[in-house]
Amino acid sequence: MDYNIKNTDCIEGASSIMDDSVFLGIYDPPFGIQEATFNKHYKRDKEFEVDGYVEAPDDYYNFTFQWMEQAKRILKQDGSMYIISGWSNSDIIGSVIRKLNLHIINKIIWKFNFGVFTKKKYVTSHYEIFYVSKDKKVKTIFNTFCRYGSQQKSEKGESLLYQDMQSVWDINKEYHPGKIKNKNKLPEELIKKMILYSSNEGDIVCDFFLGNFTTAIVAKKLGRIPIGFELNKSAFNMGIETLKNIKIEDIEEVQNITPPNQGKKIDEKTISAICDYFKQNHKLKTKKDIIQYLMEKYGRGRFSIKNIIDSYCYDCINDTNDNFNIFE
């Protein structure tokens, strides 16, 4: 099965999906803020927009409860869901999550590159993403090294893995001038990040509100099996035609290189040697360079060496009777 996508209401359609069968759910429901009228805020050419956008029902709490109840039922015990929301109804999303006894693993802030200009309040330039699981006691699928290895650094020498795993995601929206699209298209980079971290090849990825079919398209590219629903007939027809031509892409495997002694207990002799080296060199080298040398010499990670220096080397510094700042 390459995919299973239907043109129907998600609450009705989900009844055909078996319990505990979905590894990952990515849900971007209508926000209930009259998205169909957004053209008055953005410079959009209606010629390139798909007609028939379906707004959320007026009773947003009941609508949310119904679809999320189905999303929980079909989710595997070690699976997870990402629920994307604007700030205006995120309190309802959160209350339904708690009502259904779902576990919030993280609250992610997706910061994008522009918002609607306002004069009497702050410009909204983010969405909230609830990263949730079915049971707090069950370990969920999470591929820590799916995008970066622990050894990979930025041009400034900072850990790319650490940056990527922070809960604020700075990902630009996509622009496709002259191409037909549905309203509020999610960027592929956003969906790709969710899928890589929270599923494996061959896993089923579900989206109840397919819209532009971004989840289905990215899932298929990454070798997952997309399933889901789109109520808007025009959007469904366009998305299905696009999905038919999507091929699985080759994904370069990330090599994660860990220090050989990482996780091993550090003896007092090693701690003493690290402090001695630091005492002898702290006036001659930067703390960063000292840590890098000690990492390589003792086969330890950066935080391990830094913690030893910060915790054990105060006396080394005081003995020199200078004003060296160990926290620089």
C-alpha cells in the first residue's frame, strides 16, 4: 500500500481505521478564525487558490474533541501526534488533550517569517504545536540522530543537533507564486522534521486535514505510508494527482560519532589531570580551545569536560590569584 487517502469528513472516515495502527499523526485542523476570509489580509491572487475551503464548525470544542478522540484511538501505544494550532484556540486544543488523558511531551513554537501587520497589538508570527503521546508510561518513537550527529557543528562551532532539538523551530513559510494551492500551506521542512524524528520507514503517517497534501507528499518521499482525509473535493482531486507522481527519495544516513569514553565513570586521577592542564593553560588559551583539546585527549563529550572544569577547578583558579572568569 502506497497510500490510503479519502475525500470525506475525518471523523466519519476515521471509523474505518483500526485501533492502534498509526505510528504518527500530524494534524493541522482549521483554526476556527474564518480562514476563508484571509485574502483581505494577504496579497493573494484568487486565480491560484483552490476553492471550497471548509471552515471549522462553530462549536470548536466539540469538533476538536470528536476528531481528537478518533486520533487517539487509532494511535499506536508508542506512537505520537503533532497538533498545530494558532494561539486563539490553543487553549481549547490543550483542554481537549487533557480531557482525553493524552500526554503532552513538548509544546513547540513554530516561528515563521512574517505575520499580518497590526497597529494595536503585537504581530502574530508563530503557531503552537502540541507534541503528544497516548500514554506517559510508554516510550515513544524518537530518532535523536535522524538529522544531525552529535559531532556536527555550525560555522560558529555550536552543536547542530542541540539547536535542532530545541522547542522553538524557526522555519520559513513557502512561497509558490503562480502555482495553484490551498490556503495556509505548511512548509515541507516543518513536516519533514516531524516525520524523521517520530517515525521510521514503512510506518503509517496519518493526517485528518490534508489540505495541500503536504503531510502525504513528504511522508511518501520519506518512505512512509500516508493515510488521511480531505473534505474539500477540489483540494482532494489536486492533491491526489500530485501524490501519484511522488517518488521515494534517497535519504543519506546520518553518522553519529560519540566520544569513546562517553558514559563511563570518570576517576579522580582523570579529574585531577584535567584541572592541572586547565591551571597551566587558562592564561594562554581560550576556555573553548582547552575544552576541545581535553575532549580529544580523554575521549569525553564537551559537557562532560566543561562540567569538570566548572565543578572542580575553582581552587586552580584561586591559586593563581587572578580575576579569570571560569564562566566566560
